[in-house]
Amino acid sequence: MIIKEVRGKYPLIPEDCYVAENATIVGEVSLGSSCSVWFNAVIRGDVNAISIGNKVNIQDGAVIHCTYLKHPTQIGNNVSIGHNAIVHGCTIHDNVLVGMGAIIMDGCTIESNSIIAAGSVVTQNTHVESGVIYAGIPAKKVKELNTSDFAGEIDRIATNYVMYSSWFKED
């Protein structure tokens, strides 16, 4: 793994987090507890701050970045960032699933208990309200979620990633 200081800022990673051997975390990045950063993922806090809550999984090949002098990136608790997703200069609240290959651009706000469908592109400054699925290019609201059903599913995914990471910590 590459954990690197940039401009005097060093990533803060609690001991209970898992970071894969070829993941990269640089600069002003803070992870909460029970997070996992998977193979080939990059979290680059070189031009602005990146704050990540508790029980967040950043899956294989995902990229988390921010925008110089404009947009930090803030990710809440219990969030799953799918394989090869790009999260850039935005705010993601608690209990969110970002699907595989999705892109969330600068200035976006993703409210709690929502899903960004795989392959979607959430264009600049979009506000995704709580309890919905956004899908497509550009991403649009396609469905309201039953939050009681959804809450269990997003928690199951986030909890499973804590379990998966424990398998790698044993080695």
C-alpha cells in the first residue's frame, strides 16, 4: 500500500481499518473506524480534504478525489463505494450505496438512504434527495425506495465488507 504525505498532510487511518496492499491513500485524508480500502483503490487528498466516516468500504479500483480550492469530499457512515466508481468533490451522507462504475461529480450532495445505480453519472451540483434511486447518464430519479427495506440491505453490504476485510487481516 502507498500511504503518503502531501504538502505536510498525512492520512489518518485507524488501526481497525483494512487497506489493501496496492491501494493508495495520500494527503489530507481521514478514515473513520471499521473502513476498508480495496485493491487498486485510490484516495487522493492532495488538493483538498477528504473525510470518510465509519464502516465505509471503498471497493476495488474506486477513485476518491476532490477539487483544489473549491470542493472537499465528505463521505458519511455506512457507505459502500462500488468497484471502479469515481467520487469527486462531493458530499455523500450516511447509508448510501454508490454502484459499480458510477461517477459522482463536483458539488453534488447525495442524501442519506439513497442509491446511485451502477454506471450512472451524477452531473455537477446535482442534489439527490433521501430515499431514492438515481440512474442513467445523466443520472435522474428513477424510483422511491422503501427505506425500511433499503436500510437493512445497505447495512448488510457495509457489515459484510467489515467481515471480508477481517479475512485479509488474519493473513
